Amino acid sequence: MIQHPGFPVEPWAVRETGIDLDVLAQSESVLALGNGHLGLRANLDEGEPHGLPGAYLNGFCERRPLPYAEGGYGYPETGETVINVTNGKIIRLLVDDENFDVRYGQVLSHERVLDLRAGVLRRRTDWVSPAGQAVRVSSVRLVSFVQRSIAAIHYEVEALEAPASVVVQSELAANEPLPMTITNGDPRAAAALASPLVSEYSFHSGTRAVLVHSTRASGLRMAAGMDHVIEGPPAIETTSDSSPDRGRVTVAAELEPGKVLRLVKFLSYGWSSQRSLTSVEGQVEAALAGARHAGWDDLLAAQRAYLDDFWDRADVELEGDAELQQAVRFALFHVLQAGARSEQRAIAAKGLTGPGYDGHAFWDSEAFVLPVLTYTVPHAAGDALRWRQRTLDLARSRAEVLGLKGAAFPWRTIRGEECSGYWPAGTAAFHLGADIADAVVRYQNATGDEAFEEEAGLELLIETARLWRSLGHHDAEGRFRIDGVTGPDEYSSIADNNVYTNLMAQKNLRSAAAAVMRRPDQAKQFGVDPEEAASWRDAAKEILVPYDESLGVHPQAEGFTEHQVWDFDHTTDDQYPLLLHFPYFDLYRKQVVKQADLVLALYLRGDYFDAEVKARDFDYYEALTVRDSSLSACIQAIMAAEVGHLELAHDYFGEAALMDLGDLQHNTRDGIHIASLAGAWLAAVAGFGGMRDYDGSLSFAPRLPQRLTRLKFRLCYRDRRLKVDVDHRHARYSLLEGDDLQITHNGTKLTVTTAKVVTRPVVAPPERVAPKQPSGRAPARRQAPR
């Protein structure tokens, strides 16, 4: 796998300064645009060459069978795969009868810029055809945050040196051929579906075309439409045509040197599982009319205004590490694109940037992405949780199949059904229910959204608590055990009393009981009586949390610290990730950790552990964690900062933030890693900002590594906007908007108002001996040792 050579470091943009076909797929992911409903990979305007074409609609997928060599009761029978829907990005160009194609002729210059403030992808290419005709192609592409179903492209072609005959073909193309991908058994890759769309309707008139398609198995219907505004020399000829899988508008013109043919292309997408063809087609037509009425300039201005507001409440500023400044803003931008307009649909692991993991959503969403959205775009977090509530019937049915009560949410899914065919890592990872409950509690504490609790939150807490009460049991000593489950670490499976799972379940049970007390009348409607709520409190009180007295650390699960330690010294660099080179049965019986598990518990349930236990636990698992998952580095950064390893935390921060800009997992071509990018914000705010939100009490314990001289971040909390400004000596808290807010700084309560900045000293962490990582698995250093 060839890695992208990198992007120049600048604070508000990601700039591609040349064209390298070997890394084109990676650029297509990194420079992708989306809004949570619609996602467009950054394919070149002309469509070819491409690494991996892609246009995606959130939730639009096809069903496919899940084959098993040996079946078993309760195995999911069908899976879901995201579909590359009708591609509206294509604008082909012919110059004097020669195709504009960067593989031919001479590319004098090529630049694409993802503008993080304007929310657009800009492109400019100067090209000389094989016959010697020079032209400049410029475009600006956006996917609107304001008009959910709308994308638009501002496209220009200019003759540079001599008169040129140009023809522009703007297209809608369905069922594009996808390149063959060799996965080598990598479970992160997608199952490509050939020609998944069945034509139902095609139409063209003037500069407009619409295509409607449906899926064969999942029964979903989608429409895509385009319309254009064309400007240029007086004699412009325009024609249009359509067929079942293609709509085309063709524009021909003669250009004198220095003259420009300009085309604004408006795109609209919509889909439904229930509405008629006429309804879906009408929706797209109406959206196109609205976009054309608004015009390109208004769309561009509305996009900038939306992002100005976003950065005003969410920006993270770093001084001392310009590369990470760029990376953390890039990360925040993509998290926004993944969730801003998802509107009660899932947030996939790759967002809408590629087909990796078949477009599935995992527990990553609640544990990593929703915390960021909760404090920056709260309504988006609420929408994602409402999607979980909408899928409760499916989760209840799954629990019933498993012989359990409550709701068993799917390990991987698009529309709410379990799509994981490997039950030890899928079905057995019941911690997902507690992750959802944790996200519910965090959202309610951070927003005070009473309507959400009434309409969605209470039911989610009740049904997840019921799952834990039926999954666990009280043993002969009265301890509440949860046996035979898989925690976050996928190199350990079917374990008894995984510490992370048990502590998160404990919080889930307590939160559900408290919510029932707040809303007893509504709880009765869900069949909850005082006896059931009391049983949740009893289970939470007696939850078993294993501890290894001889080592003075918590085992990841019962017996884990008694396993043989993996032979790291004889594992070579090219044998990582281990899951692609060693059998799971061997991984499962050794002390080797794919991703933060016990260490994740130290963060999310940090209220359970004291400082010295955290330090010992962190050091122990640091020596076992190989980070074969992109979810790990950010959590290790947070805990390294808390226990006092600030330079190590800086290193891990860099790994999380640069996951895709650096293609660190060698699979960015399939889409970016939304959870790791969310983790960049977590590493900055929860790590170096020391932010914690336990039981609705917002606290900070900020501290910085040597190279970072200043950290400033903003967040939303209960209709307030708070700014935190930290250097090596002081932390300053400013309330930018809203009523007075009580917070805690290093254990001391203080009140922040809009009238005055509150300044407090930064407390240095205790000095500790730096922990060691497995051989060859230390993170890249952000600075040389001093």
C-alpha cells in the first residue's frame, strides 16, 4: 500500500499540490464532502481516473446473505452494505475533440483545497492536450449543511493560449463499475455489490435530468436530479438526454483565449423505504427548484455562515504544533460532516466518505463521536440517539432470540439489524448497550433536554438496564456477575466480568433507576415497577470488579493477568495488525490488547478509580496494547495526560489526529476513520484540557506537554458557550454566552460568568517513570527528548 506523501501544513485547509494516481483513492477520502445525509468522495470532476468512485446516502443500502460454513442458532442471516448511489459529480470535458484526462497530455499544475472555513473543495488544473491545446479547469464543490439534500458544483473552463472548441458533458450515472479490491481477508474492507440499482424512471428536459432507482432486496427507492445555470460566449449550444442509468446535459461552445465557459450544477438526492416513486421524484424536483432559486452565491454564503457559527462554538486552537493544529480542525470538520444532518440515522464508522466496513455503524458512534457532537453540535447527538430509539423494536427482537430481556443492539448495522456474522466479536460485545446508555446520560446532562428524555432517553435506559439484569446474575456470594462477554478489546473474547463492561453496566443500571424515579408515571407505561428498579440498584451495588492483588492492577477480565504474555519481541512489524496474521484462538488466550479496554474504563468511569490505581493500571496495559485499532490512540492519550505522561500523551494525540492525513492504518482509501478523528478532539479537550463530565458536573484539570505552549477550546453546555484557555502556568475560563456556570478546576468549584474571565493556576502532574510499549509499537514522537 502506497501512502500519500502528505499535505502542506496550514491552519484552515488541506491542500493537494499535485496529482499522484497511486494515492488518488486516499485523497478521495480525505477531501470528501458530506453533511450526514449525503456524502461525495473527492473524485475528479471528470470522473476518471479514480481510485474508488463514491456517492452515498445515509441509510441507503442493499441486503445480502451472510453465508456460514457451519450455521448456528441465532446467527444473523442477512447483512447490509452501503451502495454507491447515482453519481452526480461527473462533468466531462472535451477540448478540440480530445478528452480532458490527467493521464494524457501534460498537467502543468494541479491543486485541490479542502477549505475548512468555507466548507468547499476547490480545484484548479492547467492542462495541455496531446495536440497542444492549453486550458484551465477550475471548480468549487459543496455539499450543503443548510439544504440537506443539495450539493452544487461551480465549474469553469478557460482557453489559455489559442481558440478552443469545448464540449462539457454534465452527467448523472448509476451503477458505475467499481474497481476490483483485494481484501486479503481484511474485515475492514467492503463487500462490493455490482449493479445494485434497478431503474424505475428517467427524465430530461432542457438543463434538467432526474433518475429514480430502487434496490432489489432491501426495497429502498432513491432519486437523483440535476439542473444547471450556464454562462459563456454568446453562441452556446445545449442539449440533454437520458436513459435508465444515465442523465446527461451537453454544452458546446467556442472559446477565445482568456474567455470562460461557466456552468453551475445543482444536485439533489432523496430516498425512502415507504414513499412512492412520484413522491420521491417530486421531492428531488422541489429541492432542485429551491437550490436554483437560491443560486450559487447564496448557497456558498449560507455554507460559510453555518461554519462560522460551528467554529465559534467548537474550535480548538493549538500553539506549538502547527501540524496538529491543522489535523484537529480537519478532524472536527469531518466529524461535523458525518453527523450534522444525519437526522435520526446512524453515523457510520467511515461517515459517508467510503465503503469501508460496508458502511456500518458500531459502538464507536456512541463512545467516541457522540461526546464530540454533544459538546459542539448537540442536536446532532440527540438525533443519533433518537435513531437508536427508533430501532428498539429490532433490538428487543434480537434480545428475545438470544433468550434475554430488554434490548440487544446490533454490533454492526446500517438500519438497526445485526450484520455481524462473527458472534464472539459481535453479539457477545454487549457493552454496546451501556455505551448507548452512557451517551444518553451525557447528552441529557450536557443539554438539559427534557423532551429527549421523555421521548427517547428514558426508554433507552430502561431497555438497556433490563438487558444487563437478564444477562448477569448474583452468585453464591451475592456478587453480580456478567459472564461470557466481549469487551472493547477484540483480541480477548467471551470473558467473565470484563471490567469495562461491568462498570459501564453499573452506570447504566443506576442511571435507569434514577430516570425511573424522575418519571415514575411514564416508567409505568413501559412496565417498570418499583421492584424492577430496585433490582437494578441491587445489581449495580454488587457488581463484580476483578482486582489482581498480587500485581496491584485490575485484570481486563477475570483471569486475564494469569494468561501468557504475547511474544512481542518475536513479532515483526509486518505481522501487524495481528488479526491478519495470527488465528484468533491464539490471540484470545494471550495477554495482548488490540485497543484500549481497561484503559477506556479508566477514562469513562474514572470516578471509580483513585489516582494511583489509574497510574498502575495504565502502565500495565501500556506494555500490552498494540493499537491494531484506530480507536486506541486517543484513549491512551487521555489517560497518559491524566496520570502524568504528558509527552507520551502528545505522541498519541498526534497518532489519533493524523490517522487519515498520514494514512497510518493503510486503509484510508476505503474512507476516513471518524471515531479516531473524534478522538483528536477528545485527546485535546479531555486529555490536555482535563475535561470530565461525571453525573452532570463539569470539571477540568488542564496540563500541557512541553511543545504545546497554549491550548484554547470552546464547547456548548446547557445553552452556554464556554471557552477554556490554557498555557503552562494558568487556565482561563470565559463564558461567551448564557447564564452563570459552575465548574470545577482541579477539585475546586468556581463560577464562570460573562462578565469576567476566571483564572486559576495549572497544577503539574506527579513525575512518573515513562511506561514501555510492546516492542516496535511505541507511537511516533512529536518532539525529540530534552
